[in-house]
Amino acid sequence: MAEEKTNIAKQENTAIATFDDDLLSGGTGLEETTTEDFAIPFIRILQQMSPQLNKQDGRYNQDAQAGMLVNTVTNEVFDGEKGITVVPCAYVKKYIEWIPREKGGGLVNANHNSSILKSCRKDEETRRLYTPDDTEIVETAQFFVLVLEPEPQQAVVAFTSTQLGASRKWLTMLRMARVQTKSGQSVSAPVFANTYTLGTLAQSNDKGSWYGFTVNQLGATDIETAHIAKEFMSAARSGEVEIKEEQQQDVGTTPKSAEDAPF
């Protein structure tokens, strides 16, 4: 059997250095930064046409294969079958307005609510939604998560198009989760109460084939990680987390509906 490849970057030295008060007295040097200065990564699925698979693209990664997951900031790739362990921290539904890729692409407005749909027309063949200005509205379900390998890192997972069905099923799992209080009462669990494996699965219909997300519950989140997740949840809900929206790469397939994508 061929040796299994792991594509998680190895940290040579993860020990925390000990600094005396004199070295710490000047601050960190990052005091003037704001949330706009940092890029929170997206976790995306690599498809056959993804730039990480194109040797002519600056984002090319020699270890990348279709079906893997990629961190869009570090360009690290992860085995899609094995998946990565995540803790969901917050959720938001967006209706993002884009210039279509065939017309050059680019973000127009990331702050629409569902009322924008009233003015949209649907292309019956592609099922895409267009405004009167011929820009595209993409329904997007975004989960703010902690990726736990190799150590907790903030990220965003965005579900669109065929993957909205997977998003709804994850939300259902989150809504059904329960925890016990110290008094023994069963109550609805916060979204960060459990960890999940986020992976990928090959999918297809009569329009073509692609890779989609899979989500499986693992178990309870440890207390230390739960505290980190709660802080991230508070920041995300207050608007302190700056997301630089990225137009997803077309995968060359147009499944009949979001429900066609198995979970």
C-alpha cells in the first residue's frame, strides 16, 4: 500500500519562548493595526480548474490535487478524504453581488439581504441570479470556524450553489445539539460545543462532476478550545472580523440544484 501523504505543514519549533519584562515593555509592534490589516483565510475545495493545480499560476502548489482542501492565505492543502477538524463559531447568510467572471469578475456589494432577490431574474439553464444591471447575486452561507490542526486558527468556510444543501444540514446538526448545565438541565448548545470533520466527496449529475463538502460530528469541544471559540464568536457577531470576499472559481459544472449535492 502506498504511503499516505499528509499535506499539513510541519512546525519545526512550536515552543513558547520566555521573555523578561524588559523585552515585553515596548509592546508587540502591532498596536497600530486594525482588522482590515489581517487576512482571515477561507477554506476552499480544490476543483480541476483551481489555480493551485495550474503550473502557470502564482498560487500553484505541487502537492495540490482536485478534491483537497486549501487554506487561501497560506496556500496549504489538506487531504479531502481525511478532512480537517473544525469548531464552528458563528454563522451568517449573505447575498453577495459580483461582476460575472466572464465579464472580468469583481466584488460589487457584500451587504445585501434577501430582499435583493425580488429584483433578480433567474437564468433557467444555469440557475444563476442576475440583477437588472446584469451583475450576479450569489447566495452564500458562511461559517466562521476554528481549524484545529496544527493549532487553533480562525478561518471561514463558504457554501454556495450546490453546497447550500450541505450548509443546511450542518445547521440542522447545530440546532439539534444539546448540552447540560451544572444543575443537570438540558439546553440548546452553543455552536462551538462540538467539533466536526470537514472533508470532501466526489459528486456528479448529468451536468458534470465536482467535489463537495462533507461534515461529520466528532465529539465535544474541550474547554480550552471552547473559550477560544467563544471569543471568536463574539468578534464575528460584533463585526470585528474583517472578511475580504473572494469570488470562487467556476468548476465547469452546473448541477440541477443545491439538493443534487450529496452530504
